[in-house]
Amino acid sequence: MMGRYVARRLLQMIPVFLGTTLLIFLMVYSLPGDPVAGMFGDKGADPATLAKIRHDLGLDLPLWQQYWNYMTDIILHFDFGTQIRNGRPITDVLGEAFPVTLQLAALAFAFELVFGIGLGIIAGLKAGRLADNAILIFTLLIISIPVFVLGFIIKMVFAFELGWIEPNVSNDQLVSEMIAPAIVLGGLSLAYVARLTRTSMAENLRADYMRTAVAKGLPRRRVIGVHLMRNSMIPVVTFLGTDIGALMGGAVVTERIFNIKGVGGLIAESITRREGSTLVGLVTILVIIYLVTSLLIDLLYAVLDPRIRYA
């Protein structure tokens, strides 16, 4: 049954992947401006030179044919094309940017996982008490502060005022330098995880199976750790699964603030320079990450709740 479910989900991913990449492709290449002319800046170039470059890059073809060639190169050769500005293969550019953002996203994910679930458990077990109210106020404060404001506050206070961190991340991308950006990137998600965990646990504490487990005389540690936690984590795991892709794509602001040369900075630079091939390649990888994590999260449901069966 599990194999059939996985096969069906994989087949469902195909139209989703094609549809999202087509939409992204059309949106990117409908942006105003000429990326080829932009290569020469204010100097300009003669029309023959511009036409030759467009022909070499395939930009003079109809849009549907450009998309067909793009998808064919990805599927058959895992080739995302070349950058317009310097002719570098997109795979090389992605290979440099993705490990940096992956490290940042992993730290942010660990931060929101540990502290978000931890605060949510405390608030859920202490529902209506002082600790619960304090955590709810704290998470509401985090949710209310935009990411770029939180980033500048942390940078100004801890880098310029206290000198505890470096204002910008060096080219070595040390783990110690990534902690502050990871807190900024994962702060909003931490608040959502904490509130979601708290709500789910507070609801399940009043469920019949919890009263039955307590009436049977089971140890409190087993009641909370096995019965309560496993059922309360299902909506939290759903959010965390979708948040992995969001952390990868949402690092644009954070990476710009801390001068991190990752996917976020590359996306911002690609939009500015109208590097359509680079931008489409980056977003295509993010789409694949979303689809894969969504499948893994669905399979994880059966581990958390044995009652779930896949047809």
C-alpha cells in the first residue's frame, strides 16, 4: 500500500512541477527590460552584436520553444543553461550558492525546531498560567516585527553596539558567523511553531484518550511523551515540512542584511540584472525541494500516528 501511495504521489508531482516551472518561466521572461542590452550598460552596443548574443543564448526563439528547450536540458542533461552576464553554467553558480543557504537554513531550522517546540510544550502544559501568557506575548511580538526590522535590530545591537558578532558574514561562512542570521531567518517560524505546538497540546490534553491513559495509571512521562506528543506533533510537522522550502527561498532579505553570498543574494542580484536563466534555475530547485519535503512529511504521518493508513 505504501509503495502504491508513493508512486501515485510521484506521478502527481509531474504536472505540479511542470505547471509551477512554466508559471515562473513566463513571469520571469515577461519582466520589462532587455538583459542582453543591460550587459553593456550605458555604453550600448550595435544591433548586430545584440542580435548575435540573443541568438547564441536562444533568446530570439518563441517563448514556448525557450521553455521546451529549458525543460529538455534539465530532464535529459540536468543543465540549467548559462548566465547571460558572464556565460557561466547555472549549475556552477547554484553549486556555490546553495551550500551557503543550506547551512543557514539548517541552523535556522534547528533553532526554530528546538526553541519553538520547547516553548510550545511549556505553554501547552501550563495553559492559562503565567508561563503560557508570557510565551504568547513573546511570540506575538516576534510575529509583529518584520524580518528586515528584526535583522537590522540584531545587527545594530549585537554587532555595532556590543561587538558580539560580525556585522557581515565573511567569505568563509563560519558557523559562528551564521548564528545571528539564522536567528533572524528562523525567528518568525519559531513563533508560529511555538503557538501551533501550544494550541495542539492544549487541545489534546482534553481529549478522551488522554483521560483514559491517566485513568489507567500510566506514568506522567509516558502519557506526555508518547500519547500527547505524538498526536500533537502532526500539525507541527506539517508546518515544519513546508517551512524548509520557505527558509531556503525566504533568505533573500536576511542574506542581503548580513551580506551572505547564498541563494537569497543570488536571487536579488538576478532580479536586478534580469538574469532570467539564473532566477528560473534557482526557483526550479526550490520547487523540487518543496515537492520532496511534502512527500517526506506525508510519509512521516504514519510514524507519528499508526492509525493513518495510505491507500
